[in-house]
Amino acid sequence: MGMDIDLNHDIQKIFGKSNYEYEYQTDDVFKLIESMDFTIKYLSNELLVAFFKQGMDFGIYGVINKYKPKINEINSLLGYPNSDFLTNYVKTAISLGILYQNDDDTLELNMDKEIVIKHPEYDKFMEDYSINYDYMSKLSKYALIGYNHPKILLSFIDDADIWDIILNTSYLKSCRNIAAKYLNLDNGDYILDVGCGSRSPEFYVSKIYPRGKYTGIDISRDLLKIAEIRTKRWNIGGVVLKNMDFRDAIIKNKYDYVLCTYTLNYVDPPKVFLKKMMDALCPGGKLFIAEEFFTDLAQGINVELFEFYNRLNKFFRKYYSKQEIINMLELMGYDFKQESLGNGILVIEKI
């Protein structure tokens, strides 16, 4: 099957594309939001192309075309060690309309399915963010052996260097800029950052320096070590970085803003997270939640594809809808106002 690759070469190839460093630049918050949404929508199409090609490379479509098996029969024909991954692939292909599952549960190819490759609108496309999914799609071949294969380097805890690079892409920089501008972060603000990673602490500290207070919480000790080195240059005492699961955190202070960016989809259910974050806010404080998309706002996005590849990260759970979050907050009895920014940002103001 040609399963061997030089991982170090692949990482260098994917993350260090060339001497050219791409960065999307604009001061217009709503243009940033538009470009972030466009980037995810375009990546959805890119992933569809990669997903389809992998089905051919892995021999899945050839076997289905020849034998028309049921889902539970495919792996006996292919012989891959990880039958769960193969089953997930086939179910995803069915949901995408690449395969049919007949009334008798046999599978066949949808020969009418068309997959189109086209150029993006380059003035909106944050091209460096595609490295994240390029990387994941290349690692998926190891999932045929096992989800815990040592070359699937996507753990926040063990693979901090890779995540530090991903967290520095223009897409995630743009999210931080949107938060800072939309919330009007300023000297003296108190911020709680849930799932802060290695890049956000320095950025937000620079906005609230020197009188502000910043608390960042993350499960990755190594990401926090990187963040600590960067924040020390600001030489202020109002920075606290905690290595822990936020569900175990005891929040004693009150904050003007709570940030939760690209974190909720690693939590199931998110009710405890939401309660702790809302309780940490001052009256009138705002909770800023960002994801690549909320499922009920994801028009034209193949949600199944993003979930399929993100499952390579053992911490991933699911993408949530905006309505699920709103419903949970209402059921917990909070009074709030809410505003959506594009397809993946939700701002909750505590009343």
C-alpha cells in the first residue's frame, strides 16, 4: 500500500512551504470575518478532493465497485488493522453522496457524483491555514493502522511544536485580531482565556498592558511553557498561566472578558465549560466563542469532512451548533444578549 513516509520531511514540506511567508492583512474586522468564513468554505472543497483521492489510494472504491459489499464486509476484503477508521471513512462517503447504501445495506459507487477543483478568491483566502488540513490528511494513512499510531502527531500535550505553528497561521491571528477589535480590549481589562495555547497569551497581554490581568488555562504544559517565555518580555505581574483541564478549574476572580477560541469542539458535553465561563464574567462582561463554524450556520460546508479528519486528534469530540450553545445557556438560567459574527463566532453578553 506504500504506507511508509519520511515524517520529518513531510512536516518540513507542509509547514515550511517556502521562504514566502503569507499573512492576511486588513484592519477591517468584518473583512477579516468574511475571509475567515471563505477560507473554511474553500477548505471544505479542498478536503473533499483529498478525501475522494484517499478512497482510491486506500483501495476502498475499487473493492466496492467489484464486490458491492456491506460496510461490515469491507475490511475483510482490504485487511487494514483499524476497521473503525475504515467504517468512519465509508459512512462519511455515504453522507457526502460519494457512495450509496442500498436497502439491503450493500454499497455501490455514485457514478454521478462530481467533484470540482477551482481557484479560490485569493484576496479572501487565508492560504496558510490549509497547512493544518494538508497535514491531517497526510497523517490519515497511519489511522488505517490505528488511531494511536505514533506518527499521528496531533496531541496538544505531546506535539506542542506543531500546534505552535498552526496557532500562528493568518486564520488564527485574524481571530485574535477580531476579538481584540470587536471587544475593544484596552489597558486595564481582565481576561480569562480558556484553551489559550502558546500564541494568544502574548497577544492579549500586549493589549491590556500594563494595568490589565490575564489568566490563560490550557491542558498542554508545553504550549504554556512556550507562552510563558513570550509573555515574560512584557514584565508585568498580571499574567497567570495554568496547566489544567478547565473543567477542574476553580475561578475565584471576575473578568471583563472570557475567551474560548477553537476549544469547545474538544469538550463533550460543553455545559460545564459554559457555566464556569459565564460565572467568571462580571455583569456586562462578554464571552467570546470562536470555532471554524457552527453547524447550523455552516451553509456550503461539508461538516462531516472536518469531523472525519479532526477525529485523528484523540481530544476532538464534535462541532456544535449555535443553537445548542444558546439552549444550554438558557436552560442554566442565564440572562444574556448574543450576537453572531459570521459563521463561527458567537459573542455572549452577560446581563
